[in-house]
Amino acid sequence: MKSAQKHSSWESGIKGKITFYSCIAMFFCVYLSSAQDQIICDSEFNFFGVDMDENNGNGSTNSTYEWSVFENEFDGEIIPQTPSSNQIIIEWDNTPAGKYTILVQEVNSNFVCESDPQQMVIDLKDLFPEDILGPDFVCEGETIELNHPFSENGNWTLENENIGNIDQNGNFVGLETGYVIVNFSYLNNGCEFLVSKLIQVQPKPQPKLQGQEICIDRDGKEIVVLDSGLSQENHVFEWYHNDQLLTISQNHISVSDTGEYKLQVLNSQTGCVSEVITTKVTEFPRPSISADVNTDFHDNQRIVVNIENPQNYLFKLGDGEFQDNHIFQNVTTEGLHFISIIEKEGCFSKEIEVTVINYPKFFTPNDDGTNDTWNIESLKDDPTAQIFIFDRYGKFIKTITPTSKGWDGIYNGKRMPTDDYWFRVEYTDRNDGSQRTFRSSFTLKR
């Protein structure tokens, strides 16, 4: 019924509860006791009902119920929810705050008498829940302050404490990236409210500099690239060299100066700032390197590279593959060999030379341009070295030096036949400077 139907003929006398009846057979009439006064905290709508446990919730059999609001200030609508109208919703709409008397009259078609109307006093509060104040997001690991007009009388709670936590002063700390609902419950003039706010915990940028230490070889400075690992889009980069802000704001920088470099990154969309990360560009000390060959004139010689902390390097002999071991076994080829050494982090590389002292086992003096002479060229750096050649019977044939052309298989103008020939070499040991003598044989093939 609309607000115009506020009064019936029996309303004028009711200011309080009426407990008398107008007919004698009063035990046939239904008497509804008055309900206690209620407080309504907003002006949307509320549910009311009588005799809800009778006749499947429709009230007394053969009864209908007439509802009204006594005060003229009521500006709303009464909406029946059952055929008998024993249950209703009142929409208060624009009704001003104040106290209002709700009346309900039961009318039963089987009886002439009517019970007195029941009444309930409603204290309509013009109160609405007030929103939580503060930011809608926070960066991971940081704190925001949330406020509410009734902060001193309310209680803060969270629906997911893995995402963040909040104290009773409204200080919210973001723990993990994600969304969480913050609730605040409070009382206002007897009305209890619960308000919520969705908070997003946003991630901080996570820059990563490649390697904790980057080196520059003192033999020649090289350009080193420090890369943040983040895209340029939506990020602002602050680079520092020895605590001095650089003018570059790129996701990577090229440097050639040693020192400490720092980086901090701002996400321009979220406002989240990364932790400060640090790396060092250092001058790599050039290591001292040498190599030893264990036994001269041995068929399977061993080369040992001498370097401090060899486990930090890779080694390669000639055109072979790089290996972790700094020792090369079973080296059979005489003469000059090149050994490549590189630092595993790429900070240093060097190539050294080592000579394996040995002799050719044969030569073929047939003027084809290959192996036409015999000599011990691996001793060419020893100015003291001399080689004496003999035939198989011990007859002296020729003296040569490692720096000479060598023996071409000619003796007294004659070509010597295919046979084994002997030699004796006298030289200076390159390791300890002592004088050495070695004897062996080789084959002349025609």
C-alpha cells in the first residue's frame, strides 16, 4: 500500500499498546503482542512479519493483515510479500530520520470482532556506511596507511593474510603480489557497519646485473655492458658510478671505468621502485704464465702450464679443444706449439708458445720439397747446440747446427744409401742451464 494509506479509522486512538477487545467472545479473536522497538540504520528497506509460524508462513487461517505507518513524515512504500500480507517489506525511500510507528491490523473473515492493532516503534537513522580512505595499491614490501572516520572505534581485518597484514592503526603492509580485501567494522550511533576495500599488492621491478664482478684486462680496457634484464618500456633507470648519478637512463649501459656501479629502477605505471643492486667493475690482474716440457727427446712428452689457480681457466693446445686440465699428455710432435689460455668468466685470454724438443725419425732427400733434409729444428733457439752425424759403423759424416739447412744425405759429393744413421747432440738445458748430450738414430729413405 502506498504512503497515502497511512491511517485507518482505528488509528487515531493508538499511541501505546492497546490490550482490550471490543467483543465478548474474545478467545476467538487473534491477539498479536507488540514487538520491541527497533533501530534501522539506513533508509533502503526492511522486512517485517507477524504470525510467520502459522499456515505455512501465511499467518492465521482466513486472516489478512493491514499495515500502515502512523506518522505523516513517512514517504515510502509498503510492499506485501505474501497473499495475506503477514510479511512485508517497507521501502523508506525519502523518509527523513526519526521515530516511526508501524501498525498492523489482523482481519479474520470468520469473526466479527477484531483485535487491537499491534505497533512497533522504529528509530530510523539517516546513517550510511562510510568508505575506507587511502590508496588502492601498495608495492610489495612497502606500507600504506588506511583511514576511516571511525578508526578509533573499529576493527581492521583481512581476508587473506598471505598477501599482506594490517594493524589496528590501519597500517597495511604488502607481503606478496596479488589482491586482498581489507575489512573495517565499526559502530555508529548504535548501528553496526562493515565496509571493505580491495587492495592490490604490486610487484617491485627486479633488475639483475649479469655477474657480481666484471673485469677489465689491464693490457687494454674493453667496453663492458651492464644489463638490467628489464625492458625499456614503463621503466625509469637510475645508474650510479661510485655513488655519482649518471645521465644515462637506459636499461643497459656500456662502461670502461672500474669502480662500483649501482642501479635502481622505477616502474612508471605502478610507482614501485626496486631495491638498489650493486656490481663491481674491477681491473683483472694479469696472471704469470709459463709452461714446462717434462723430458726432451721423449716419444710421449708432457706439457704443464704453470699458472696460479688453474681451476679458473681453460686450456687448449694448438687446434685442439679447450679443457679444464692445465696438463697436456702424450705430445709427440716436436717443435713450436701454441697454448691458448682463457679465464672462465671471459676476463682474460692469452696465447703462449712452448717448444717440444725432439728429432725427426726419418727424412727422404728426393728433392720433392718435403723432408729433403734432416735437422733438429726444435733446438734452433739454442745457439750452443751442435749435432754430429755418423753412419751405422760410427764413421763421422757431418756436423750441423739447428739453425742450418741441415743434412741433405750427401757425403763427399755422394748420395748416401737408405740406412739408419746415428747422431749426437750437445745443447743447453732450457730449464736449469746445464749442458746436455743426447744420442739416437734416424732413417734415411730413398
